[in-house]
Amino acid sequence: MTKNFNFTEKLRETGLRPTKQRVKICEVLFNREKTFHFTINDLAKKISEDLNEKFSLATVYNTVHAFKDKGYLKEIAINSDKSYFDTNTSSHHHFYDEDTHELIDCNKDDLDTINIKKNITGKKINSVEVLIRVASDNQNQN
Amino acid sequence: MTKNFNFTEKLRETGLRPTKQRVKICEVLFNREKTFHFTINDLAKKISEDLNEKFSLATVYNTVHAFKDKGYLKEIAINSDKSYFDTNTSSHHHFYDEDTHELIDCNKDDLDTINIKKNITGKKINSVEVLIRVASDNQNQN
DNA sequence: TCATAGATTATAATTATTCTAAACTGTTGA
DNA sequence: TCAACAGTTTAGAATAATTATAATCTATGA
């Protein structure tokens, strides 16, 4: 999904009916320069702010999951409080600011490529995620 | 915490009252060769199986959190379903088997050291976690 | 236009986790 | 040794994120 796309067509192409809600959520998520890191709640809030209308929470959940299944979104494991999603679906890693609870994408050159030397027999690697937890220098050491 | 330790003394040393429940949970967690990866539910089940008695779930939560705060346990972010904990508190990484929902420790030589080249101004790095998701070769590509 | 499969919705249900307040227990010091 | 108190445990209630349900609605293809 790229900026200023014909979301209706894109949705149809990938087998999702382009409903009003889905198209609008696409606009909120993908009409932007930088990648967007969000929780369901963030998104629901953004929808009601930006569009001045409120979709059912269930719709937000359904849509985000549909988008994730179609590969428009990536889910990022941070903790068990809530799920975080990322509009950047390329293979990349994250900083997580434990003070602000914000996610920041790593650039390609922030980190060497992760090289896994061991294979688990009969298993293939689905993903490799690095999470770098950071916090203010002058506070909780964890 | 090491195998066959005097848990009562160890608990006291770190400022935790060695109650019956805490000592028994120590035994379940730390009297073993290999590291133990578990969810709260796993642990609660193991307690009732191994010890043939049932501690209040709240106690299991309290104890696990106390142990985590004292550095006996590490929490591992996998998904938002539940929290996973690890008795191996050294800096290390994980494979996560998406078929069996099992965690497997990476050995030091499974992975190169992660070298982070970028700093976030004013922030210090608390931890660097790598999670390698694996799954059976002949099924869901995610 | 119509039938229908697929979506949306409000709400209920579920699940993991945290809170609460009462009862209980380790520890300290007289 | 024992009273007193702070720290723990406990059952159950409360909370929060998420999923399920079932009725209504809508995009789509005939």
C-alpha cells in the first residue's frame, strides 16, 4: 500500500470488498509520508478525529486483522498489554521507547543484518524481529 | 537462581519474605537443568500437578512479578495473548515455534552479537531482544 | 433489480490480568 | 515466647483488550 493510492481498486484486487469503512481506514493508515505505528485504540481515536465519525470498534478490529492477513500491516510484539501494528511491512526492526510507549523504525543502517546460523530441523524461519527497548537515561533501570 | 539452592535464604537476601508459596514456586521454577519458558497458566498448572496443591492465581501473578522485579525471571514479548517468562535471565534470544507455541533459547553461537549503531538521543538501551519465529516447513507462510 | 455472500454493528462473552479487602503469616523486638 | 505489625495470600470482583454473536446492512454479479 502506498501513498495516494486508489484504495478501492487495491482492496478489490486483494479480495477485500471496498466498503466505506475499509477505504476510509486505508486513507487514515496509508495516506501519509512516514510509517504509522498504532494500537487499535490509537486507530479508533484517529478515525473519529480525522473523519469525524465513529466506526464500531469491532469493525476496526476486523479491518486491521483483514489488512494484516493480506499483508498491508505488520503486527509487532512488545508486551501483552495491547497489540501494536505497523504500516511498514518491509523487514525491519524497532526501537521501543519505554517512557513514551512509542515505536520507532530502525533504519537499515542502524543495525547489522541478523545472521542466524542455526536451523531448527523441519522448521522454516517466518520472521526475525529485533526490539531495542530504550528509556530515558536518568530513570528506571528496568 | 541456580539449581538446588536454599531458596529460603535467597529470597530473604533479596528482600522477599520466604513464604511457603514463594519457596515452592522457586522449586518448581529453578530446580531444573534446563531453562523453563512459561506463561502464568503453565506455571499454575505445573504447581497443581507437581505439588498437588493449588495456589491462588493472584499469588502466582504476584510471585512471578516479584521474581521478575528482583531479576529472577525475564519476560519475553511474543504476542499480546499472554505473557511469557523465562528462567534464563542472561542476555539471549529466542526461537518461537508458531506451531507448538513453544519458546526455545538461542545459544550464543546461533546468532552474531547484535550491534546497534544508532543511539536515540537522551535514551539508553535497556535491552535488545531478537525473536525468530519458525513454523513447520509445509504449512502457513504466515 | 434482486439475491446473496460478505460486512458492519451493538452488545454480550471471553480471557488475561489487576484490584480489593479480609484473613493469614513471617519477622522483630520486648 | 509472644504480641504486633507489615507483608502475603486469597477469593472474588473489576478492568481492559479482544473475540463472538446475531441482526441489519451493502457491494456485487446475475
